[in-house]
Amino acid sequence: MVFARAVLASVAVFGGAFGAAAEDALLCGRKADMVDIIIDMQGPTVESVWRDGKLFVNRDTADGSLWAFSLPNTTVHPSAVCRRTVGEGAIARVEIGILCPAGEKACSSFQAQVLQRMDKIDAGTR
């Protein structure tokens, strides 16, 4: 697995009080704003790769990033998790970000579920 060999570079968590303080923050290279991210996910380089009753995952083929979004029937909605590899070769690192308005426990659980799903997508098992 590609991500197992990379170094985890950063994990950004935005939610609750943190969301208001993170106006200029970036989430996997994009402005950490749910509306802006959803609009970006409508672009021509974005493809749908997986969906169930709780979340869906898109890949932006322009930068290889994976983006997962919660669906309205979940306790963490509206939330997004992204993962992308930054750099190449020995200096490559994985960047993970989360935008989540729910409590820390719910957001951590959502992120863990999403990252497991992303691992399966990258492994081709979905």
C-alpha cells in the first residue's frame, strides 16, 4: 500500500469552536469551507469512486486526492475528510484533513471509518 510507506505530515481537525478560528486554513490544498469544497467536487477532474448509506468518496484525478463526505442521515453531517500524497519519492508525505462540526469522539470515529474505506479503495477492494 502506497500510504503505509509515507510519513503522515499533518492532520487538520476543524469543528465546533475550531471551525470559526480556521477561516484561512486549508484542507488538502483547498479552502477549509464546506461550500467551497462541495463546489470544487463538481469539477471535471472529480470522479465518484464509492458510496453507501452513510458517506460517499470522490477522487480528484488532478491531484490524486480522495474526499469523503457524510450524508444527511449521520450524526457528523456535514463533514468531509480528505487524504492526498504531497511530494514524491523519499520526501513524499500523506496529508489528512477533516472538517467536522460534531464532537471530538464522533469526528474521530468518522475519520477512522473513512480512512479504512480509503485504504480499501486504494487497494482496489472498495
